[in-house]
Amino acid sequence: MHDLDRPSQRAHATRRGFLARMSGLGLAALAGLPPPLALASREGSAEEDDDGSPATRRRRAAYDVRHEAALRLLRRPLTSHPDNGDERRYPSRIGSYSKCLPHDARGEVAEAAYGAFLHALGSGRGTDFEAIPMGGTLKLANPQAAFTFDLEGYDSHELVLAPPPAFSSAREAAEMAEVYWQALTRDVPFADFDADPSIAEAAADLSAFSDLGGPREGTVVTPATLFRGDTEGDLTGPYLSQMLWRDVPYGGVTVAQRYRTTVPGEDYMTSLADCLARQRGAPPATGNPFDSTPRYIRSGRDLAEWVHRDFTYEGFLNATLVLLALGPGALDSGNPYLVSATQGSFVTFGAPHVLDLMARVANAALRACWYQKWLVHRRLRPEAFGLRVHEHLTGAARYPIHADLLGAAVLPSVFSAQGTYLLPMAYPEGCPAHPSFPAGHAAIAGACATVLKAFFKDSFVMPAPVVASADGLSLLPYVGPDLTLGGELNKLAANIALGRDTAGVHWRSDGIAGLALGEAVSIGVLCDLRTTLTETFGGFSLTRFDGTTVVI
């Protein structure tokens, strides 16, 4: 995508025009505000203003902080954003996201509708979005957010991701097999992974793939590594992070993390008619039936339902409250108030500071994510790939699906379970109405985990760790290697990212890229935040997902 005929490049031109239109609106917007919020009328020259008073010095210092932040962004080299080439490679758009648009009987998108979709993404105009032909009542999820600007950290268009696997690649085949197996094993309790035969079958099948991401023991996938993330701490202890099990001190009450979950065995979009209807944007006829008993998260289905209903940074809000209750020993040793004889942290380096940052970086991560989703990659969702697999294996169409998947043990298992090769979905509506790469949940998780690792001590050992019983009705003491705060934050981020894979709505690489993107967003925000603080301290120090240490 290197010319103005590509939507991602036209977007940059659109943003320049937007800046030109907006350049005079700042004072006009303030003019309608009542005193003291409106800017006071000022008379006299700049020289008369330069009186050396504390107010003047403060105003100039505030300007310098903002100006330097803007200059840091301006000095960054211009970036290009590579994609995986599928949109150009396949004129029928079989490798691209097209949910909500009209589709034919094979599930391939109408050419004119996809053209109108690309035109709107290229122009960024609301009128062009309103002209996109739709296949049903489901609306596209906020594509105009891809053009939004940021006032701290990096601009949402600045961060670059390596492209996702291509449609015909061995990595795509392996990721699809993993998602199939996650669907088939949703109801296996995490506590039973070591002994369950379907888990053993999944691990053995995935071990045979030539290009599978994720952790292994030596050369093979085992029940201990299956469906896990691969950052430090992900492979230590229970599958689920302590942050999703421990009680949460929530103001004046303590909240036990027992959640409403769906009943076992309920999967969706396993018939061709139902799958096609969801691709066209028709709503499902029914919703999930719920278990009448709230439970601690104990299986993939429970986790998939948790990431179905959570609000943007819920898991990390809970984690923040858990960590704040652990006392000063859990705080990062660089916190300047740990050694102050006269002051305690509050507005800075205290609970209000970190709680505020949770929300700020979460939405900033979504803005960066939406740019990548809509204006760069437009990757299809696993449910659409499952439709391609079904049509290919039943002879309705021929698609360039890698042989690793076509010869895998998972496909006969899927067909035996439901009579089609479609991906069994945990949600009646299937995936959300936005492209797959990168994952939004993962971007939020990566951003929030990074903030917490900057404020808390990675090496702090979590006290009194627990594990959910196989029925999810109780928490039992965990016995095993120490669980560190940093490792459990990494695990929480992976649980949230890969829990969406268990639901069937994302690929592993969506989650890994989302975590990295969110981490980068938070580092940018922390860089700007660092310049606003007056305390003497050595900077925010944290361990990134790749194991390297950064000091901001």
C-alpha cells in the first residue's frame, strides 16, 4: 500500500485536510464557555506579558511540555504499513473481512458492495459510509474511529505491525486448527487438561503442523502448553491468571469473581444457512442460554463468555484494585514516595493516578487498533475461514487452503461433532462487526498490563494463590511454583486475548499483535506523562512482553 489509490494512504491525505479545516476552531470552541473556563480577553503585546511572574513562568513551562511532546511526534520518521496482500491477491475478497455486506450462496461478498466499502474507507467521509450497501441489520462497528487523532503518546497511525498470516499460508492453517480445537474443547475444565483425552488429541494434532505459533515443550505441544501465551509467567501455574479468580476489594465491598456463564454444549453457526445469515448481518434467532449458578471461571467456555460481556478494561480495573490492596511491598521500587519522609503518593504515583491511566490507555489502544483493522489489514475472521473450509471440502468451491489443515485430525472431529466443517461459535451472533487483526481485547490488555507493570513490582510474589475447582463452585489453594505479579499480569493479558480465540472470533496472531500494539501505545503515553511529573525518580521501569526491560 504505497500510493494514494490504496485506502490507507488516502487516509493520510484525509487527515491533512481535516487538520486544515480544524485549525481555527480552538478559540471558537472556547468562546462559548462561561468564565472562568473561557480564555480571558488579553490586551497588550507579548513583551508586556513577559513580566517574569510565577504565573507567566508556569504558563511558558506548560507550553514547553506540550510543544516538546508534539515535536517528539513530528521528528519520528514517516511509516509505511505492510499488509499480507490477500486483498489484492484475491479479487473475490475471500481472504478479507466482509461481514455485514451482501454475500452470495457461497459466502463471497458482492463486488460492488465491497468496492463501496473500500471507497468509504479511502475517503473517510460520513456520506460515503452511509452509501455502503448492507446485507442485513447489523452495522459496521465504528470504522470512522480509524481517523481519530490523539493528544498524548503516539498518533494512532504511527505504530507499525508485521502483517498477519496470509490466507494460503501454513501459519494460517495452524491457527485455524488451533481455533477449531479450542471450540471442540470449550467445556473441558482447565483443572482436567492433564487427563482429558480430547486435550491430548488436540495437543498431538497441533504438534504435527509445520508452522504453529505458541509455546511447546521441546518440539511438541503438550496439555501444559496448549492454548497458552508464550510470555514470561504464561506457562507457570494454572491456566488462568490469579487476577481472574481472586476476590476484588471494590470500595466498601469485596466482590467474589463468580460470574454468570453459558450452559455446556451450546454452539452456534454450525449450519450453512445460519453461518451465511451471520455473514450478511442478519441477527441470530436466539441468545445464549445461561447456567443458573454463578461460577468461578473454570473452562474455555466460561472464559469465552467472560470476554463476551466484559467492558473495555474490566479485567485490568479488577487487577488494579487487587494489586493496590497488596500494600506498598507490591509497588515498583522506583516509586519516589516509598522513600519520602514527609509525603505519600495520591494524585501522582497513587491509586487515582493508575486508575485514571487504565481508561486513558485502553481507549488510546482501541484507536490504534481501529486504524490497523479498517485502514490497513481488513483480515477475515475465523468464522469466514471456516466457511471457506466447508465449501472447499464439500466441493462447492475451490480455495487455496494449506495442506497442513486439510490433512489434520481436527477436521474429521469437527464434522463428526456437527455434520459440517464450519467453526462452532460460542456466541449466537458470531464475531463482531469489525475486521480481525489486531484484536481489540488484546490491544486493551497489552496497554493496561504495561501501565500496571510500570507502577508495580514485576518480581513481587502473589500471596495465597488459588485455583478454581473443576465445577467452578469454589476456589482451592494452589500448590506449585511461585506466581509473580509480572507473570500473572502477562497471563491475564494472554487469557483475555486468547479467550477471544476460544470463542471463535479471533486468531492467535490477532492476540499477539494486539498485545504488542497496546504495549507500544502505553509506552508512548508514559513517555509523555514522564515529562509532566516533577518528582525526582529514575523513570518508569518495566519488562515488556518480549522479555526486554525498558526504562521511561
